[in-house]
Amino acid sequence: MHSVVLTKGVPDFREGQVSFDEDGHLERGKTPTVMNPNDEFALRAALQTKVKRGGEVSVMSMGPPGYESVLEEAMGVYADDLYLLSDREMAAADTWATAITLSAGIEKIGEPDLIFAGFKTADGETGQTGPQTAWCLDRPIVTHVIALEVDEDAGRIRAKRLVEGDADEIETVEAPLPAFVVTDPEFEPSYRRAEHRLRHKQLKAETDERVESYEDHLTTWDHEDLDLDPDFIGLDGSPTIVSGVDPIPKAPSEREATMVDPGDEDAMADVLETMRPLAGGD
């Protein structure tokens, strides 16, 4: 089984980290970039597939050279190899132009059995790139997946998925391989057999070692490597027009804090009394 996981770098939205210019536009060069949090569920699904069915897991992203750190973070979850699609012609792409570029990268890799994508990104939150990439590749797609099993002999996948994002309604569906899977944040990997738990532990140890020299496992392709026409990718190939962006306000750079000596029993009792309602969910 060969799986490809798509990931994206997003601004680090932790307090005080996001930088905007005077017009309210995000300054990506001044804002730290991290792996899109929802993509971790896609990586976990791909890892589960490898644990149970063997094969390889490739991780792919489109973005500037700085996205190497995003792929490094992804390998920390799991990856056998990494692919970065990057050059100036790809810049400022909307989801459609991104999907075209990603599908070209996937086709250059070969014919993966499964392609995984996370549910929405923390910046755009459109949830369009995965389905559009599946459309470009003409693959069946299953979205909102919370559990997944692969029957390689039958050439099919069986998935449990949320119905229209409703956590109270779950349906089971099947799709032929090769397929495209969009994981939901509710996805939970399953390792019921002891051999699978041992294999998972072994693979995690291997990727932890591999990530220390992740550059040795990284391949970078530009638009010429992918035989892409610049008119159909990046800004020129993007039909979306953004009329405006509402910036996220920065949190105060300083906060008041009360220092408590752990040896002061009365002070610690006050802290416990303050935290007790929160721990109970009140």
C-alpha cells in the first residue's frame, strides 16, 4: 500500500503570534508557520494503514521553501519520504490552483493506493482543496472519516463517516481503491491486535530517528518538474477573488500574574479552590 498525505502550513495562531500589515493583510513572512492541525488526523490514518497493510507513506505540501519545517513536523507524526512543491509561479494560489498543482505532484509520484487530506485548514477553512484534488485525479472520495479499514485483496476501503458533520449520526460506506480520504477531527486510529500495537511503536521510533535528518528524505519539485503551465497555477490560475480579510486581533503582550510558592499551603489551597469549578466543567 502506498499512501500520500497532503498537508499545509498555516499561521501559528497562538496568542500574539499573528502579524498583519497596515491594510489588514496577513504578513506570512513575519508570522510563524506550523502544520495545519487537522492534517495530523490524516497522518494518523495513513500510519494506521501502514501498520496493518504495510507499504509506504509519503507526505506532500505546496508552499515556499520555509514549508520544509512543516514537512519536518509532519514526519514527526509519520512519513517515509517528503515532497515539497515550490517556486514563485505557484505563489498566491487559491484552492483550485493548489489542487491542480498537488494532483500533478501526486501523478509524478506514481499511482498511490490512498490519498489522505485533513478536514479544512486553520487559515482559509474552506475545506475545498482535498475534494478538488480528488476531482482532478478522478478518484472516489470519502469525507468526514472517523474510522477506516482497508481490504487490499478486495480492492476496497470501508469507512465510518459523520453525516454532514453531525457527531450523532454515523454511516458506513465503501469505495474502490485507489481512493481519496478526508479525515474528520473525530478520527481515531484503531490498534486492537498486539502485533499492530508493537508495529506502531516500531514505526514511531523509526520516524523519530528519521526526522533528525529529514532533509535526506525530502524531494522538491518546481512547476517545470511537474510540467505545469504557469497560466494555470499560482495567482494567474486562481479564479477566486478575495474581497477582504478580517484580521485576528493580537492578544496583549503582557499579562498580570500572581506568583505562588508551592510550599505555601494557604496560597496553594486558594489556587485549588479557584481551579476546582473549572476542573468539574462548571
